[in-house]
Amino acid sequence: MDIKDIYGDCGYCGGEVEEQKIRVDFWWERKLYLIEDVPAGICKQCGEKYFTAKVSKGMDELIKSQAVERTLQVPVKRFKEAFAV
């Protein structure tokens, strides 16, 4: 099956979508998980991401499982309104 048959053109900008393996940031029950090597359609023009139903279901199942490959420490910063002015 061709990539265009799987993802089609970008629904936002009409750009060409190509398949890449990416890292997905996934929040579940107030915890942040990173899922690596996820196949996704990425728009070459605007960067919009697309996942097949099978991949989306696989990510859900992976998050619900207890298996963790490794743990990272993540710094947290708070955005100050003064930066927005």
C-alpha cells in the first residue's frame, strides 16, 4: 500500500504527507510518557501529525501496560505573563 493511500494529503494545508518514526509525548492519569519510534504521517509543509487507527490503539495499549523501558527526569518551567506583553 502506498503512503498516499494510508495518510492522503494534509487535511490542514493540503501538503504532502510522508511517513516518519517520531517520539510522542503522551499524558495519561497526570503522568507524562514518551513513546519512541512511533510510525506517523508528517506533513512536509506544516508539520501536522497523523496516526493510523492501528498505531493509535497500539499507543493506548502500551501506555496502559506496566512495562517501562527507562525513566527520564524532566525540568518544569512556568511561563510568566510578562513574556507575553
